[in-house]
Amino acid sequence: MRFGLFLPQGWRLDLVDIPTVDHWSTISGLATRADTGSWESVWVYDHMHTAPLTDTEATHEAWSLMSALGAVTSRVRLGQMCTCIGYRSPAMLAKIAATVDAISGGRVEMGIGAGWYEHEWRAYGFGFPSGGQRLAMLDEGVQIMLEAWSDGVVAFEGEHYRVDGAIVRPRPLQDTIPMWIAGGGERKTLRIAARHADYTNFDGTPAGFVRKSEVLHRHCADIGRDPAEITRTANYNVAIAETEREVADRLAFLHDRMTRHAGVEEADRQLGAYQGMPAVGTPEQIIEKLTELKALGMEYGIFYFPEIAADTSGLELFEREVIPALA
């Protein structure tokens, strides 16, 4: 199994206890730690506002971070989970990604999705197209990016995008930037993934993973593609400790922090994304659950530790016991 690490960037209220002046040193310090350790990749989210929404808390922009991370690391792959197709024109996004690939020495992973955060779309003046329109934009945008990286110049005439000779040079240092298509929509998203993805990213529970994998395989069969060409990945929230009591304490800390900033009801809802999930428990429990997922074909997990901006003890335990057991 392969392992990626989400870095704190504010979107999930994970920098609220860190002074703003120390945000970048915190983010970059964790990235350089991963760079010299056992992680294959580091990841950020493509969001500008916190979730749940607050009025004052900082969230750092994904591709600005990608560029800076490319300059302060030397080994780890650099990804976003995932870039929203509507926030930047696809040709410009292809140009940005190619530049970051040059800065990083060819280490960019392109996570891309249709986007869902309506408040953010409208706040930045992008409107909020229907789900079907956003998915059509995703399909066209992926085609534009792949052509841009392949040829260095792209022309495209579609329903949602028109590109007339955009020059994307220098091309990426990689032959092409790996394409991660995120989302589990069964009729459209996974069909787009079957056509274009190097990696998918969807439901990481055993039942959900099996279901989405079956749908992906059907779409691959329809177009004549070998599904083995696509690496299946999932994201996991982590609460790890030596004992179950200490795991409960970690979850209580997270609940208290969320309650301070978003209220009890939202804190309860957020905690539901942890309880009973595969990366919550003692090291032995997490290894057992991830081993089951590995047997089902989950090849690459991206792991989020909500407390690591201030406390790396859980991260250290995961690195010491979970990764060696499964890598």
C-alpha cells in the first residue's frame, strides 16, 4: 500500500490554534518532515473558505502552496484533493501545473473534480452550474489539460470551454502529469475516470469501495480499457493512539475544537466522519482494517490527521507502526 499525507492549510479549521505568522512554517515543516520520511506524497485541498463556513479563519490557496512546496521539498510527490475545475480555466490550470512541475523537478499529481462547495463558487463569482454542467466541464477540462501537456499547444472547441492556440510551454518535466479524477458519481464521474484517469479517488469504506470499483470496471469494459491501468485510492481521517481510551480523547479534542468555532451540532456531524472509519483506532485495529481494504484493491491511501499542526504524536505513531506493516 502507498501512503500520502494531507497537510494542514486551514480549510478544516486545522490551523485555528496556530498564529497566522506561523502558518507557513507549520505547513512547510510538516512537508519537509514527510519529504525525509516514509510518505510518498503530500496533499492540500483546493478550497478558499473553511468548512464548515466561518467568517474569520484563514484558508491558504492550493496552487500557491503547491508551488512553494515544490521549492522546499525534493522527493515527495505533490497533489491536491482535488482541484475544482470551475475555479481556473483548464488551459491556465494546465499552465500552472506545468510550472509547478518544473519548480518541483517533475513531482506534480493532478487531482481534479467537478466541485461541490456552492458558497465558495458563488462567493468568487463563478456562479454555480448544475451538477450535469459541472461534470461536462470536468470532461472537457481534462481533455484540454491532457492535450496541453502532450503537445505544448492546445486548441479546443467545446460546449463549456473554447481554447484557441494556448501555449503551455515549458511542458511538464514528466511525460505527462498523472491525472487523479476524484468522486464516486456512478453514471458520469466514474465514466470520465474510466476514459482519462491514472488514479481514482472515491469511497474508502469496504462496502463503498467495492461498489465504486465494480462500477468503474463496468465503464472500463464499455470503452475497452483495462481497469488495472487505473490505481484506486481513498482518503482517510485518522485518529490513532496506543489505547482505545486515548483514541476517544483525540476525538473529544477534535469535537471541542469544532464546537468552539462551529457549534455543537456541526461538531457532532463532523465527528461522524471519524467514528467507525478505517483509520480510527489503535495501530493494530487500523492495520487490520487497512489490510482488508488492501485485499479489496485499495492501493493508495491519503491520510488526514486533524491535530498535526500542533501535535505530531499520532502522526509519529502511524509512521512507526502502521506504514511499515503495510507499505
